[in-house]
Amino acid sequence: MKAITSLTALVLGASLAAMAPAQETTTQTPPPAEAGAGAAAAVSGAAPAAEPATDAADGGDAPAGDGAGGSAVLPNGMDVTAETEENGRWYNAEGIPTFKIDGNVVDFATFNGYRRYSAECHVCHGPDGEGSTYAPALKNSVLKMDYYAFQEIVASGKQEVNAAQNQVMPAFGTNKNVWCYVDDIYVYLLARGTGELPRGRPAERGDKSDDYTAQEDSCMSM
């Protein structure tokens, strides 16, 4: 089973107690919240929360891939080339979720990641993963961050409180509208960070497969 399935049990189980402290509110005032109430609270869930990664070290973009589904090796050493498809999502040779883009057609999971991110995450992290004065640009963070570290932050939250900053990322591991789509958000941000996907709504998307629907229903019903 792929990571989103195995980690669901972990997050909805033993890590629940660890999430509570992350629910603190930041002393900073978030930018005006324009919308953000979709089923995808994708890392911004039920509260005006920041998105999965309060990684303070957001550098520039990584080199773009080849324009055909991604073939770049990221600064974190991961090759984003799509190798296999399972449960309606694409994975690289190591079994890590990735994106697949053929011409202008974006795979459904990546397209759904755009929708989920735009529904909630942009409130703190800015449209299209570009960041804001309130939270970092996640399209850059995911290029340097380990995939499992990304999931851990989404699940359990994170705090960056010091003399230079005061950022609090709440935990969303028990919010199914976030957690069941965390891989979609991740691959969308990868596509943005590598330059394979421009800003805005993807022009075309692949079909939602029966396998994707089945896993979605399974996760939501747990």
C-alpha cells in the first residue's frame, strides 16, 4: 500500500495526543481570508491555518523537469519521474507520490491537489503555493523537504517560534478533508515547484479513476 494509506492509521491513532499543542494560534495576523472553506482544508483545515510545512528555509525554485511528467532530481535528492500508477495516483521508482503531465493534461490527483490547496491552504501560504508574508512558499519547501517529513507536519503540526519569527502550523491528521488528500496537495506543490505547472487552474485534467474513487471513499469512511 502506498504512503497515504499506511500513514492514515498512524495519524488517526497514536499521534493524536501529539497534535493538540500545535493548535495554538499565532500572534501574527493572517492576511485577509478571502475564501477557503472547501472540503480540502488541505493544510489549512477548519481554522485559518497555515499549510503543511512551516519550513523557514524556502529558497528559489529547483530546476524544472522535462515538461512531460517530470524528470527532475530535486534538491532533496528525489527523482520526480512518474513510474507507476496505483489507486489512481502516480508514484516514482521509490513509491513516493509524484505528478504526471502529458502536454497540457494534468493527472487527476495533481488537479485535485490544486483544488484542495486553493480551497484552504492559500489563505496562509498564498495562491499557487507562492507564499505570503505570513507563511512560506510551499512550492519551494517541498523541493527540499522529505516526503515523510511533509506528511508528519501536516498530521501533527509544527511551531517555529524564536526571535525572528512566530509561526504556528496546526495539526490536521484527524481532519479527513485534509488528510485523505494530502498526497494530492503534495504532488500539486511538486509540479508547481519544479516549474512543470504554471500558476492558476490547470487547463486540462485526466479522468478520475474508479481506483481513486475507491481509495477516497475508504479513507473518508474510516
